[in-house]
Amino acid sequence: MIPERSDHYPFRAIETKWQRVWEETGLFRVREEPGRPKFYCLEMFPYPSGRIHMGHVRNYAIGDAVTRYKRMRGYNVLHPMGWDAFGLPAENAAIENGVHPAVWTYENIETMKSQMKALGISYDWDREVATCDPEYYRWEQLIFVRMFERGLAYRKSARVNWCPGCQTVLANEQVEAGRCWRCDSEVVPREIEGWYFKITAYAEELLEWCDRLTGWPERVLTMQRNWIGRSEGAEFDLPVAGRPGLAVRVFTTRPDTSFGMTYVVLAPEHPLVDQLVDADERAGVAAFRAEVARQSEIERLATDRPKRGLRLRAQAVNPFTGATVPLYLADYVLMGYGTGAIMAVPGEDQRDWDFAVAHGLPIIETVRRPEGWSGEAYTGDGVKINSGFLDGLTVAQAKRRAIDWLVAQGIGEAKVNYRLRDWGISRQRYWGAPIPIVYCPRCGTVPERPENLPVVLPEDVQITGKGGSPLADVPAFVNAPCPRCGGPGRRETDTMDTFVESSWYFLRFCSPRHQGGLAEPGAVHYWMPVDQYTGGIEHAILHLLYARFYTKVLRDLGYFKLDEPFRNLFTQGMVIKDGAKMSKSKGNVVSPDDFIATYGADTGRVFELFMAPPEKDLEWSDQGVEGAFRFLNRVWRFFQAHRADVADAPPRPATLSPAGRAFRRTVHETVRRVTTDIEEFRFNTAISALHELVNAMHAFAAESLDRTPGGERASLLGEAIEVLVLLLAPFAPHLAEELWAQLGHAESVFRATWPSADPGALEREAVQVVVQVDGRVRTRLLVPPEIEDEHLRREALADAKVRPWLAAREVDRVVVVPGRLVNIVTRGAERAG
Ligand SMILES: [Zn+2]
Ligand SMILES: [Zn+2]
């Protein structure tokens, strides 16, 4: 251990002392108190990967500042912490080091918990949960059974994203630029059977609520809206030429462009293809399909690569024109979106344009281009041209008219489509919650009986990381009686995506030991929704969308009356060092343990909250750390130097000296600033206001020594010191708690009341404003310093000494210099003067 620096305040003794007192007195333990306002403050719970890093510290310091502040504002604050404990790293560690994932996970939890305690974060540790605990995931399995009964959990075979590194399926949300979100391997497509949650059934509601989540960052909502990807358009039939009864159904967001259709594309997997092709075309189709199957969805949709296509002999008829157009198979059309077939309009769609150019197909413009247009496909608004009965209309008018026409013809209708796909939750790995399903030769797919839950993950398992789920090799697990007929059955060996656990943990925190269900409804009713949720922007479409979906599912299953889980969301920036995110591989990690030993936890918190606005990335700076440390030492020394002066300070005199009035105004302005800054997540400027307050205290203490009456000096310094300790408490809780005790308070500073600014102290004397007419001084006004410009303007124009000078003139403009000057300029004055 690094020896404590002797020239500084005894942070180590202070921090260990108060951490022990907080734990022994159960200061942060809370329970429901009906009638008392509640506040649920939550930071995204971590994956127990080993040790916490300074990025975590930033997240927790923000949440803890809010928590402690809200406590002092009188709220009953729930601030829990737990572990997102299932997942692949545990399994990979098992393969590499031969240690069981459970052992590895629980050891990491112990380490990280002790690190959090050394930071003094105000968690109610009685509520700690680990998602790998059967007492946790049994409820997840029960929810799965209920979802299965409602058709919200179902099994299907589909082309999925397969990570060769993790040897498992990934959800679309877990693929970033074609790579695995976790191990960065290139993701490959694979046809595989698996379990899905029907999140698409909630697409519309998830989207609608985006407009009502006023406490969320707009950036996150935009990402969610784009991910859900609602598009309005039309679906209609294109007859296949010469094949009565056969039609290709297409979806388009631009029915107004139908007259510009020059070809039609089917997804290679489209089931109609086999009926459309002649015997001699089959080999070519099979080869093309095989080629496309080697690409992932992401590659197929990429705009910067050539679009491959195969022309079929069959042709389609454009119902708008009666013209026949060629039919293609092409990789850029996906079976999962719309109908798996599109009408191609190269004039108004860039991907169609690229394909048409590559394959020598005609291009028809159906919207008049703006003057000087020189691009390729044109997607903007304009007047319809080359479009028969739609000519002369705007795009919006033509869309409606085209849909009306399709409906009248009986071949189509308006249609809404979503980009969102159902959430694939099957993972072919060991360290996850078992899916509670048994396959019975007689009854089929049967959910486990609720009274048989949890289906416990067996511990004695060989983990190799190869060849599917290791659970398949555990006969005691696989061979299970059918829950319906009792006959021999086979248990599902896939486990659930770990994002399922994090979709409801905030509910479990409301009553973490509840035995009768996933959470006690009264506790959920009291604590939910989470009032302040804080975490990284990287969860914008994964966790944050899943948690919203899951909450709505639980509502519809009748568990809770709750539409949305998180009222306010804050996404903090990263902590970077030498220009890169801190990571073991880059060797730029600052260990919180070493940091705490050298500077103490309070310095770490103050540094991370002070150095950058919390939503921005924070560049690590050793000078910044030293600066935060110096600040806390300065507070300590000032306090020790003046504690005796202000002990038993007399009451404040009724009238103060000018210096005393100015000082007291600074103190109360600081109260006002720090309060609004915390409310608005500007911790950096709040701490900066505290720096200024300490400067003002130094100055006042020095200059008032001989000029201010003794009683006034002691009483004002005493008030200032008390205010400073209270305002410092959310940021440097250990130091503030120690100073509060030294001031003689028996109760914790976190049971004290947050100070409020005294309006009397904030008042300033009136300021004198000069009023000129055409540059000549006509009067002087005494006004409050915070007077608004408009108000000041009106007062100047109405003044009795000013009005005669305006009698025969017309006012041209009034120039206001706040706090100093109003100049009234009359028409023609400049020329005349
Ligand atoms: Zn991977
Ligand atoms: Zn059966």
C-alpha cells in the first residue's frame, strides 16, 4: 500500500470511518413509506468482469451525487446495486483458466463490491441481486412461460447472425458494422432454430411513447425511432404476365412513383420463386441463392457495394401502366422486410438506380427535379410528371391518390411497415438462464409447470466453447419428464440472452427477496418508475429498448400497471486517457484501488464530476486530479483554521456592514447556483461554484478581521461554513460527513436539510441607469439590477423628465445597455445632430 501523504488531510481515516458508520447505522437502507415522496435512482448494473474501472466510477459518482442530494431534499431514495452476472466472459474464462463460471463470477462480484464500498457509494446493499442466482432467474422463466402461453415467445427457424468467436447467435442489436458487439468477430449468416420474443407486436406502442419520454435525451429517442423504423406506404399485387392467378405482392413507401417502375425485385429466398422459374432456370437460381446465403444481412444492405442480381424469364405487369417489366432476384432485397418483393423505381431510389445502371435497365423520372439538379436518384418533393392521372400533384397528394386507386381496383391497400425484427433470445451457450421448455414426442413443445421452476442450470458441465450448448451433454438435464403427460421428454438446451435478465432487474430491486413472484406489486407501485437512470449511450437500442418492451409485456400479462420503466435517462460520456477509452489491452487503465490509496475516494468523485460536463467524454488528467485534491485540502484547512472562531457563533446582527452584505449574498447565490446545477446535471459548474465560494470565504475571513464587527464576522463565517459542508456533501460525502460531525451535529449530514437561498440575502441595492435622448443625458433612474430590458425601456420612455423631449418627435429605436444606459434615438436625429 502506498503510504498516505502526511502533508494532507487524513482522508483515509475519514473515509473508512464513515463507510463503517454508514453501514452499521444502515443509513442507506430504505423501505416503502407511503405518503413520503420517493425517488428511485439507478445506475446500469455492471457485468462482473473482474474489477471496476474509472469509467464505472464516473457513472456511480453521478448517480450517488443525485441520490445524496435527493435525500437531503427530503425524498425517500431507493439506490440499489446488483450484478448482470450471466454471459460469455465467464464461460471464456472457464475455458482458458479451467475455473467454473460460477466461481469466477462470484469472486469477481466480491472484488467489485468491495471496490464500490471503498468508493462509499450509498447503495442499499440489502437489495443486492445477482442474475445468475436461481432465485432471480426462476421469475424470468415464469415470465417466459406466460409469454409462451400468449404467443409472445415462439420458436422458429430463421437466418440469424452467427458469431464464430462466441459460437452463438446474436440479436440484430448486437451486431455493429457487421461485427460481434462483444468479441469483434465478423458475423456470418446461418439458418438456425431458436426462440424469439415478439417485440414487433409492440413496435407501434414503443414508437408512440418515444414522443412522451420527455426526460430522455433526444439522441437516444432518435436512435430508437430509427431502429423501429416505421414507414407508411402501400402493398399491392403485380400480376405475372401470362400466368393467370399468379401475382407478386410488393411493399413500397412511394406508391406515387409507380409509373416509374422499370423492374421488380424478389428476395432470393422468396417462396414464389420456385413457381415462377422454368426447369432450365433452376440451377442458376440455386447457385445465386447459395452465393447470397454467404453474406450477412448487413453486407446485403450496404450501399457501397455492387448489387448482384439474376434476371428471371417471367415478367410482371405494372397495374398502373399495363406495361410488362422484368423480374429479378437481387441480394439487396430481404425476405424479412415488407413482403420480400419490391417495385424498383430507379428515378427516385438510389439503390434501384445503382442496380438499374449496373444491369442496363431504363430509368424514368416521376418527380420534376429542382432547377440545377445534377444528382442521380431524386428523393425530394416536387411536381409529379410522367405519371398519368397523378401528373401535377405533389408527392404527398399523389401517394394518397395512388392508394385510393389501388383500393378501388381491389389490388392493394395502405400499409405500415417496421424495420424492427423480433428479438432472438436463444443462445447456444452454458452460462445463462435455461429456457423452461420440454419437447415431448406426444405433446410437442410444452412449457415447464410454474411449480417446477426454477429449471436450475446444472453445475457439473464440460465447457469447451465448441459444438453447441454444453447442456446437451448433460443427460440428467436433458432427459426430463413432459410437464403435460409425464412421458419421457427432452429439455431445451439453449439458454436465454443475458439482455433478458437486464430487462427487468429494476423491478426486482423493488422487493428483491419476494418469494411470491418477480416483485411485490405494492413495492413496484411505490417505487416505479425509476426516476433517474444513468448509464452509457451504447445501450440506446439494446438494453433500453428491451427494458421498455419487457415492461409493457409485464403490464399486459397483468403483473403491474406500468407503461414505461425509466422516467429520466442520463447518458454519461466515457473516461478516456491518452485519447482512447481506458482498456486493459491499451494499457491506459487507472485502477480505482491505487487511486483511492493515494488521493481518497472523494478526490476521485470530485475530479470526475468537475473536469467535464457529465454527458461529454472526460480526458484523464493528473493535474486535474491534483487540482481536485488541493481543493478538498483547502476546504479542510479553512475549516480547521476557523472552526474555533465560529464555534457558538452569535446570531446574525439585524443590519450588516457592506462587506458582510456582499459576502452573505455570495453564500446564498452559491446555494442557488449549486441547486439548479445539480437539478440540471451540471455537476462541473456546481463544483466550480463551490471553488468560488471557498475563495470568497478566504477573502472575507482575511479582510473582515479588523474591519467587521466581531459578532458579524463569526456569524457570517459560521453560516458560510455550514452551507459549504451541506453543498459539498453530494460530491465529497466522506469529507462533508466528517466536517458536519465536527460542527457538533449528532445526525448524519445526509439527514440534514438541503439549504435554500435566502431571498433577502440575494437582493442587491438599486443600480443607477442613465437615460439619454439622442445622446444627451435627460435623467437617471434607480432600478433593481435584475430588471428586464423591456421593462427598463418602458420605464425610460414613460419618465416625466424624458417625455417632453419626445413630445414632437417620433422614436426610431431604443438602445438598452443593461444596468447602465438607455439611449432613445428619435427619427431624423442622426442627420439633424
Ligand atoms: Zn462474438
Ligand atoms: Zn407429453
